[in-house]
Amino acid sequence: INVPSSVKIISGLNFCKSLAKVSIDESCEFECINGFKETSEAVNLSIKSGSNIRTQAFSSLKQLAKVCVHKDLEEIPDEAFKGCEKLKIIEFHRESRTARIGNETFADCKWLTSIVIPGTVKEIGDRTFQNCFSLESIQFEEGSQLEKIGKHAFKNCSKLSKIVLPKSLKSFSTGIFSGCED
């Protein structure tokens, strides 16, 4: 499905069970809280320029497999993709302007194995990657501007074995790696 730019707000949609790809055009404002729950196929989501997503917009979309974030999305809000169990790939545009990844944004994404955080990200919220049991590697782009990591950001990421915190980091809260075995 292609959501055209004439659509400004999308709320509470339940798409057909065979939906495989959602492409959000410019200037859409997503507030479709749990709106894709009935989808049975793997879903790839592409968020384009000028789009805005709200808290919990795609939470618990069990079949979401891939998210492509356009360069103009400045913040990924709290719990936006929480509980997207089959989410494996999060791709940020090479010219990303994302400055904040919110609280619990990717919590409980059990299939996520790695992520590259854009250099523009200044803050990773509380419990952002909590319970991402398959997460093995977190990489920060060269020249990272990351300043803050919230509490329990990587809690229970039991397979996490590779992370090099950037030199720009000024503070991190308690327990960011609690429950990490390696």
C-alpha cells in the first residue's frame, strides 16, 4: 500500500492480512496505534520525507520485518516499534537527521540482531533496546554526536557482544547493560 501525501493523519487502521509493504509519502502524520495487528505476512515499512510518527504508532506489529527511516525524521518517538517481535532490519538514510531515539522505541524486538546508530543521534532513551534478546552488535557512525544514553537502554540484550561507545558520550544512566551476558 502507498499512502499518498494528501493523507495527513492515519489512525487505527486494520489492513488486509496479506499486506507486505507500506510506503508512507511526504507529510503524513501517523498515529495508527496498533493499527496493523491483523497482518499475517512480513511487512516492510518505508517512512519518507516529511512524515511524522507518534508514540506507539507501530507497537506490537508482530510481522514488521524491516523499517527504512528517511533522513528528515528527527525523532523516533517512545514505543514506536515496541514489541515488533520479527523486526530484523532498521535502516537509517545515509544523510539522517534523527537526533533522538525515544524510550522503549525498539524494546521487545526479539529478532533484531544489529543496528547502526546515525551520527546525528544525540540521545537514546530509557529501555530503548530492552529485551532485544538477539541483538549482538550496536555500531555508532563515525563522528557520532551521542551525548546521553537512558537507563536500562540495553537491558537483557543477552547476546550483545560488540559495542564501542562514542567519545561524544557525556552521560549514561544506571543499568544500561544489566542482563547482558557477554
